[in-house]
Amino acid sequence: MHMEKRQPSDQLSRRDFLRITAGALAATGISIFLPGCGPAGAPAVATPAGVVAGMVDTSRFKKDPPWNVGRAGAGDVNAWMVMLSQHYEYGIKEKYKDLFANYYVTAANFDPSKQISDVEDLLSKDIDLLFIEPAAEAPLTAVVEKAADRGIPVVLVSTRVNTDKYTTWVSRNNVQVGFMYADYMGRKLNGKGGVVLLMGFAGSSYAEDVLRGVRQGLSKYPEMKELAMANANWSPTDAKKAMEAFIQAHPQIDGVISDGGQMGLGAVDALLDAKRPIPPITADGWNGWLRRAKELNLEFFAVSGDQAMSLTAVDQAVKILRGEPIAKNVEYPVVTFEQDQIDKYYRPDLNDQYWAPHQLPEEWVQRVYKA
């Protein structure tokens, strides 16, 4: 694929980039994607082709507030997406409330065609910046390039597209997360056994990267076998259906690698209905999962916290519109924990849709998630 040639003024040198950001990023716990700098043996995050690690000169986007911004959302189809939306809302309507005039939001419900139409609609509103969580990698590429070609900075959140014309991309390292899932399962099962995989939406770079990491991790354990994989769309209902099929096909399942507690909950329900033992499961900090895990004393490994990345995306947007240098790619940190730490994250006083950890004020959490 032909990639746009970046002009020297658009990119600071690697040396300047490291000098400017090392202290600040160390203080926040947020890192940038630097190829070749990961821990030995760990898979590198997949970054779009042609991207050079470093800082982006955003001076051409500088303008006086208040600003008009748009968000082409993937859609609040589950609790993770709702918590992501809450962090956008907090950032724009409270943390930086004096800087934004209008915040236009659309929801594609993970339909790429709808999201393309949504972006076109947002571009007609004379926005100063576009946030987007691409529902699928390839289909959204052209419309992201269209926005960039119009001089509108684009902030990718969580998922990516097949171009480097975006301004900044904030995401967790999904390949690394998948690797951690598999490594936990390998250690838990002493390197032997059959596992089933429950992943998110097919075509989502988020889900595809997690799956890639899982398979890289499983390759460390020659006696571990992937029995089956299903795209359960981060849905308890879809995960339960997939797990029911797995149970019918496999008399023994030693572990469930699920990219999230909502799918993990569906798997548990299917296993309970079939009166099968519940093996170790990977999950996250969704309160509905933690409630069930505590009730049943389940063995699990959770990776969570990334639903707050949208607040970092808003931080990046403010810097862009102020003309400040920003990192091209921001790796959002996650928290890992197992069942012995459940009381640190589980909130029995809040409803199932709450998510831990987060970056919202307690007053905001109580208003949205009080049981």
C-alpha cells in the first residue's frame, strides 16, 4: 500500500521525542509504542505500516477555544463501550468544559457502513477534530483519510485503520493482552490441556490483535491445544451460545480464554447449565463478572482498565487543538489481577454495568452506576 510521505516539519526527531516525553510519560504510567523496545519474548503491538515512532507537530491544528468536536462512536452495545463513553463525557463536559462548544456523537452499533455515513455527517458540521473507534479496520480507512485530507485532526481510540494519516492513536497493547491470557492459562494448567477461545467482533483490529497474541502465547506450550474459537462479539448471549456448541463438541475443556468478563459470564452460564466443571477463565473488571466470580469462587485472570482510554484521547485532543506536540501512538496501561484480589475491584454497592478500574470521580460513578 502506498503510504503518505511525511514532511520533516510533521515529525520531531526520535532524539527530541525521547527527550521531551520520557519524564512526562513515566509520571503518568502511559507509554508510547516503540518498536523493538518491548520485554524479551513478548510480542510487539501491531502498528500501522509506515508509522514512525515519535512526536507529531500539531501546530497547524492550533485554534482558539471553544472547539467543536465529533465522535464517530462504534456504539454503546455493551458495558465496556458505555464506560468508554462516560470517560469521553467526563473529559469534554467536566474536565475541559470551558474548552468545548459542541460535542457531536453518533453510534454505529459496530456497523462499518453506518459508521462511514456517521463520519460523513460529522464532517458536514464543521468540526475541529474527529474522534473515532473504527468498527472495522479496512472499511473505515478511506473516510479517515478523507477527514485528514480536509485538515481535520483524527484521534483513533482503541481500534485502528489501514493508514497513517490519523493524528494520534490511543489503545492498549492488544497483542500483549492476548499473550498474557495464554501465558496465564499455560501456567495454570501446567502447560497441558485443551482450551476454547471467545473473542470479540470479527474484523475489529482490537479483537484480531488479541487473538494473535493468544496464539503466540499458546505456542510457548506445545502440549496446550486450541480446541475451538468463536467470535462472540463481547456479548454474554453470543458467548453462551458459542460455549454450548463447544461443550457439545468437546467432552473436556480445561480452560476458557475469553477477552472479557461479559463473554466469560456467558461461558459460565453454559457450563452451569450443562453441569460441567468451570475451569480457569480469563476476564476483566466488569462488575457483573466480578459479582458472579465472587459468588461461585471462580478461578480467573483479569486484564482491565482500558475503558478509561477515551479520557486520555480527550487529553490528546486538547493538546492537538492547542498546537502542542503529541505522541503519534499512545499505549494505554492496563491492570491485571486474579481472584485473590477481587475485593479490591468488585463494588457490591454498584450495578453490574460498572467497570474497574476507571478514572471517573466517585460522584460521577454514583450517579451513573449506583445499584
